[in-house]
Amino acid sequence: MIYLKAAILNGYDKKGCDLVVKDIPIPDINNQEVLVKIHTAGVNPLDTMIIRGDVKMIVPYKFPLVMGNEFVGVIDKVGASVSKYSVGDRVYGRMPLSKIGAFAQFAAINQNVIAKVPDYLSDEEAACVPLTALTALQALELMNPKEGETIFISGGTGSLGAMAIPVAKSYGLTVITNGSAINKDRVLALGVDRFIDYKTEDYTEVLSDVDYVLDTLGERELAKEFWILKNGGKLVSLRGMPNGEFALRTGMPVLKRLLLKIAGRKYDKMASKKNQKYYFIFVHEDGKGLERISEIFTERHIEASVDEVFSLDDVNKALQKVAAGKSKGKTIIKI
């Protein structure tokens, strides 16, 4: 039997950084899967949330669990029914939430959740893309915006903003964001139409009647974001609370729908005051969406921001850095 090295979670851990690197058997693939030799993997707040057990209401994981949500690698083997890809193709993807496992030397992955990597991106740069770019794309798809409308992306100077801004511009939207002045030139280069320095301006005093808000900050900003949103506007949150609409949209069973309807009632009530809509999003795998992302990146030659690269053996150090919120770009694991 041939083995691979992988970072394993043996049970929920409140510190969010307690993985064990060990050898496990290389997985078999079915007819629709490819075996990818993973070169790099992105490290995200989602990884620490999973480790802490914060998402067990959405996905109740079984242990031991190979961690890691997004990857870049080369196809080593293809299933009998795989037609889009060949051995040697360089691909990337966001792994299905129910079958994660990017912190490993190899992974078996369905052909429908991957896409070819833009040639100009290195393995480290490409590992910055799948999770955050798909999050931005799926949020925009939920909004269903029209060209010329306005979107406010809260905290748009972070790694999510770096992906959301060009995706929003590809829809023809007017993009407004806020953040530290030190990052102003960088986000303006991505296509932002208006930048608000959070240290010198309060966006609630200078913005109103925005068509859409993409919330990346969560509860501490949601009331302010609803304030600047127009009557009938839509707010999509990445960090708020799941609600009944999310449970229904993602096909959860009745009991979970009821529980999340109660949990998200606070935000639904905020939205109802001005006939607004509140959506929570949890990014899912999407090969076609990632193909579109690759097209946007290639067309605009978007740069991906890598902060620090760790070895697989140092995966817990990488998780600690992400958990502390100290990353200035994407933290990467080199397998």
C-alpha cells in the first residue's frame, strides 16, 4: 500500500490549531474523479472554524478528518469517465465542504469542482484564489445585480476584498470599499471607484441608498451596513449568522431550518425595517464558477497576495497566524 502525508484533525479543538501530520493511504478514485498531487494549499479562517467546531451545525464532520479547503496541484491520474482533464494538467479548486482534504500530498477530487489554473499565477499565488474568489462570485450571483448599480464591500482591503473587487467590476458595478489608507493605492488598482479611509471618515455619514452590501466583518458592522443600504436592497454576509433562508436554500432538514430561522431572526428583523433582504453565504464547490474566475483573472491579470508560506509540518503555525488575524495576504501551505 502506498501512503501520503496529511494533516489530520482527530476531534474538535477550541484553539483551532491542533492538527497531527501523519501518513495515510493514498485514496482510490471513482470514474468521475481525478487524483491530484497537491503542490500548495490556502489556509483560511474557515479552517480554524471547522477545527473549533463552529460549523458543525452545517456539516457534522466525522474523525479523523484530513483538513484543508482549497488547493493547487497537478493531475496524477484520471477516472474512466473524466473527459475535461488529462494527466499533467495544473488545476485548482475549492473542495466540497463535506469532503475537504487539501492539507495532503494527494487528494481524490470530482472533475466538476476543479478548473485549470491561469498560466501566469505561481502555485503559491493560485492557492490564494479558489475559496475567496468563489465566495465573491457566489455572493454576487445571489445579489443578481444590474450593470451600473452600486455595491459597498466592507473591509475591502483584505484578501476577500482583493477578490471581490474585480469580480464586482466584471458585473459592471460601481464599487465602494473602506479600509486603512496604507492599502488605498492597491485597492484602487483593482478597480475600486471610491475608497473610504476608516480612520478619517465614517461610511455611514457619507454613504446612503447603496444597492448592495457585501459584509466581510460580521455582527459589529451589520447595523451600519443596513443603514447605508437602500430600501429593498440586498446584504450578503460572510460572517453573520445563518438564517432560515440559508437553511432552505442549501437544502437542510426541517429541524435545522427551524433552528437557523431562530438563530438568524435578529438579522432578518433588521432587514425587514426597510424591506431589505439579508442573506448568509457559505461558499460551495463550483468548477464552472472557478472557470469564470480564471477568465476574469486572465483578462484583468489580477495579482494574488501571498503573505507567508509554511511547510506541511508547520501547518499548526500557519493556522495560529490565521487565527490571530495577522495575515496581510493569504497564508499558504507548501506540500
